[in-house]
Amino acid sequence: MADIRQEFIEQAMQLTRNAEFLPDGAEGLAAKLQHAHDTNTPLRVKLGMDPTRPDLHLGHTVVMRKLREFQQLGHKIVLIVGGATAMIGDPSGKSETRPALTKEQVEENAKTYFEQMAKVLDVSEAEVVNNADWLHKLTFTELLQLAGKITVAQMMTRDDFAKRYADGRPIAIHEFFYPLMQAYDSVAIDSDIELGGTDQRFNTLLGRDIQAAYGKKYPQHVMMLPLLEGTDGVVKMSKTYPEHCISLTDSAKDMFGKLMSIPDTLITRYYSLLTDVPQSELVKMDEEIASGSINPRDIKMRLTHMITEEYHGKDGADKAQEDFINVVSNKGIPDDIESVTIEADKSILDLLVELSFVQSKGEAKRLIQGGGVKLDGEKLADMAFMVKPNMDVVLQAGKRKFAKLV
């Protein structure tokens, strides 16, 4: 990295931990950091968020933590609420056209976003904008001019579009506009760097092209961050799979229990993406696990306490750990379980859904089939079981959810 001062090389190396910086890697980022410092013009770092669901999960914090690093170095974070783009929905990785959200749904889902983001970064110091403020004001002529800056052939290089087209599955014309709209956001807020998950590669790089088409001399760079797997260790964390998702709105007890359920193969990955533990320590952890010199459960317990403490404080993490050890390790029952009055005969499937122990009857059936539902410690196998008034038993669903049925 010739002619770049050491302090900016070090900053760039830290910022690119776990990340891919395009088009020219850590050296390009170091040059941008030095130029921003020398000209006293903080970088404008963009993150777009479509409020398609009301809450965020740990997977979202991978990007948010990186934003915090830029913020701590004095750069400007620009958070774009996708008031317009969410009404289309990003087709990335989807095998079919996504249903559009209404304006009311978008507004409702966005209400809790910044409260949750404030657990990770300083939202009060960020520039918060809504892309509906400029996208909804584009005239039809302006929209056609935007569409004229990219070809159908370019759009079809997106894997999801190419696969759907090859398989004969429909692609609605409005889906082509999503990446264009997101790219135009970069023009509207004059971003220098855009952050996104690896599934956003096409969208974010398109922002560079559209900025150049609108005359920006030095188009934005792009930082791509990994997608965090859910607790099954296979599928990326998503509210589409609630049983494998760790939400920022989860209680300390639920967050702790879910984190302890991740497979051992994900321990150092979660450490790397969700904590500030140095890379050298992660290498040592991997070596110790591989050699058998340390119990993976002990490392996982430290990880779980660390993450739970970040979102629920030390007292919350301590209590969650105590409950977990009592319930899971010592096969105990929590002292503070909820009492539920059963007033009439009720299907066990309906009850599990009503108690929010599961999201659907289908999930309830799978849990029973797997031996995960117990009454007073005895596994329940009968999916047609009827819960009756005054049974006075403890219902357990999975390892962590309990209710006293009275």
C-alpha cells in the first residue's frame, strides 16, 4: 500500500475483517480513509433497510457492527428506510415474485427498527432518511431515464433472475426496478461506501454504475459481509425460519438458550461475526477444539453470555445462564414459569400456538414427532391429545419453554 500512511492501513485491515471490499480491496479502503482525513470530509457510509418485518435478528447485526466501526472512526452513517423499495420487496434469492407491502405495513414494521439498532450503534448520530421521499417524487419520464441506464442483459446476470428465467418461472417487470431504485438511493444520498450482505452484491455494485451514469466522479465502493447461519447451522438466519432465528427482541432467557443450541461448528464463526474477540484468539479456539483440549460447550457458554450481555446487560445474562444451567444441565424446571388457566378442553396443537411456544400447528406437530413436548416430564406422542381444565401439570416445549397448566 504505497504512499498510504500506516494508521489508515491498520484501519482498513480492521474494517475489512470478515468483509470483501470492492472493487480494490483493503488498499482501496485505506486510500479512501486517508483522503477523507486529509480533506476533512468524513465518508458517507450507506445501509439500506427494507422494513418487511417488524424486528431484527443477530444476522442483521453483522452489518450493523461494521457500521459502528466506521462511526467510531468519525465517518457518517446514512441509514435508509426503504419506504418505497419495501413496497416492491427485494427479489434476491427468491424463487418467485414477492408480495408487495402496503404503505401502512411498511410504516408499522419500521416503528421498532431504530430502537433495536440503537443496541448496536449510535442512531442519534446517524443520518436517517426514507427513500420514499425521493423515489415517490420521480416523474414517469425520470423513471424511464433511470431504467435506460441499464440493459435487460445486465439485469439477467443476477443469479435469481437467470435461474427463474431458465426454469420458466415468472419474473414481474416491477422486480427489475428494485435494484434500480436501491441504486438510485446511492445517487440521492451521495454515498461513498455501501454495506450489504453477500446476497446484495448485484444491487450494491449497480449503485456504482448508476452513480457514474449520473456524473459522480468517484462512485461508491462496496463492502460485502457474510450472511450468518441460523441455529441449525445450515440456512441463513431469517424470520422465515423462526425456530432457527435469534431476534433482538428475544428475552435474555430465549436468546441464551438459542445461542447454546448452535452446532459446535459455528462457535468460532459466531465469535468472529458477533463479537470483537481478536482473530488470534479464534485461531487458538479452533486448535483447542480440534485437539480436544477444551470442551466446546465451555467456549460456547462464554460466547452466549457475551452476546446476551450485550443486549440484556450483565444481570440479564447472569440470570439467563443460571436458568439455562438449572433447566438444561441439571434437568430442572424454572422457578418463574407462567401459570395458564385451562377453562375448557383444548387441543395440544392449539395450546402450543396460543402460548407462542410454536408459530404454527405444523411446527407443533414436528415438535411432538421429535419428542420435544412433555407433560410433567413425560414425552407426549399423541397429536390429538386434549388438554383439560384442572390438570395441574407442567407443559414443556423444547428445552426452554414451560407453562404450568391449571
